[in-house]
Amino acid sequence: MRQKWSCLALASIRITEFTSLKRYIHERRNIRKTGKMGLILTSIKRIRPKNIGCWLTDQISQPNRFRCLFLQRTAWGAFSIYSHIKRSNGKPKIAYSTKSKAENAAVDMTKKYGKPFTVYKCLFCDGWHVSQDPHGLPVQEKSTEAMALEKYAKKLTVQAMELDVEKVLSTAIPDLAPVYGGFRGRSLSSTKQLHAWNTMMEAGINQVIDLRADYTSDFYSELCRKSGISYFHYSVSYEEVEQMARLFPEFCRLIDNGRFYIACAMGLHRTDIALCTYWVFYAADKGIAPPEIRGYRRVDGHNTGKIMRILNALYKYWTTQNGKEPMPITVFRERKEIINELSKN
Ligand SMILES: [Zn+2]
């Protein structure tokens, strides 16, 4: 008896398979015979009207909806039966029960095939399908920087009221150290340090001071702009001493505001120079203490030659520019001597 039933069940499966295959062949023939019109008619007959609302809501929520629906009209492909079945064998495409499951699959396929994939609500079944994205950027063209911007650049909904020093220190960025109400350390723009970006913002850093003279990418300033953080490029370079002099008042103002993150690439040498210019030509007069020297240290085999070279260039530039020294030469020498002493620590 049991055997008989199982035979029957097997037979019924065969019949179902057979009828759907038969139907497919029949439909293919129809489509071929009647061309585009046949395809449309076959498709319309099989659409489940209850899915149209969900499909439309999803299309309208897309960022490139206008292009998909009206300019290139690729979105309307969903009304073709081939959005649900494969052209090659007529079998239904893999369907995912929810949009997020389909999106996860699309991400995996994008990684696997190196081409952009997207998801859409199927009008013919209750699921979601994945297909190649005609509007997506080729994956190879999406640079690491573009991906980093997508991942890290976000504006905070709640701004910190003051700098949370412990939180900044918890990021353990190399050569991180508090200075003048802000922080110095290795540049956050490197992929190795980006993991700390969101924590820095949450901790209350609201100003980036970038000291690299040879940095030409827009990435760091873009990251700041998109995150609602101010970006100030103050190139520290002997060749650009005129520009340093011009930007100096603004640079000092930003240091006085605190809550900045100042860095060259490593956050050591140009950072020492920048902070020394701030102290020698501005902060020392206000009774503010000199900065700790962290890059040009004697123990690390360095001397303060490069700091002095820029301090001297600025002193000379302002003297010529204003017709008088920014401070008496004796005072200037004393301050330089203090920096030399600090570099020995
Ligand atoms: Zn489907």
C-alpha cells in the first residue's frame, strides 16, 4: 500500500514538472511567433497584481529612480517574464523571501564576480531577485577611498559638548598625545587609522588640521566635509613659508579653539614644527607652555635643525614684510634654545 502511494506521489511530481516544462516550451513558441507583443501578453497574464504596489514603492525609494523609471526605463524590465525566469532554461530565478536577504546575496555576488549587482521585487512571485545593476559603478572603478567614504563618513546626530580625552586615547592611534586642548598623532586619513574616525568624532574632535605639504588627494577633506568636521590644510614646508605666514593667524585661532586633531603623515616631525611656530610666534607671549617635542628628539637620533630652519625663515619673512622683527632677536633666540632643550628629553 505504502509503496503504491509513493509511486503515485512520484508520478504526480513528474506530471507537474512535465506540465511546467510543456508550458514553458509552449510559451517560448508563442513568444517567438508573436515577437515582443507575445512576450508582453505572456508576461501580463502571469503577473500577480498584489506585488505591483510593493515593486513600485521600492522603485520610488531608489536614489536613481528617475533615470530607471523614465530616462533609461530599465525598471520596467520587471514586467517581463524574464525578470522571474531564466532565459536559458525557463526555470525560476533564485528568490529571496525578504529584500535584506536579497541585498546580502547581491553584496556577495558583487564581491565574487567583480560586477555590481542589485535587487528587485518580483512581480511574478512573492520573492526578491538579484540581477546585474545597469547603473552601478564597475566594481574595479570604485576606489578604496570611495568605499572608505561610504563606510566612515557620517554626521553625528548628537554632538559632544566637550572633548572626551579617555575616549580619544582608547583608539590607540600610534603616537597619539594630547596637546593644547586637542590631539596629535598619526594621520587619520590612512586606511590603517580610519577605524578610529567615528570614535574621534564621538569623542568631540571637530577640527582636522592637516600639515602634509605633499598631500594632494581630496579624500581627507571630503571625509571631513561629509562628516561635518572642519578641515584646515596648513602645509608645513620651507618652500611654502610665505603661505605658512599668511595662514598663521587662522592656524593659531584653531589651536586656541581646542578639540582639533593635528597631524602630518606620522604626526611627528611636521607636527613638531607646526606646534613650535604656534608657540614661538604667538603662544609664548600669552604665557602658554611650549609643546612637547615628539618627533625631533635627540634620543631618536634627530636634531632640531628642520624646526629652526622654518622658524628662522618665518622670522625673516615677517621682518622683511613688516619692516620690523616679530620679536627682539634675543627673545627669539631664547625661545629657540628652549625648544632645543626640550628635544633632549
Ligand atoms: Zn520571481
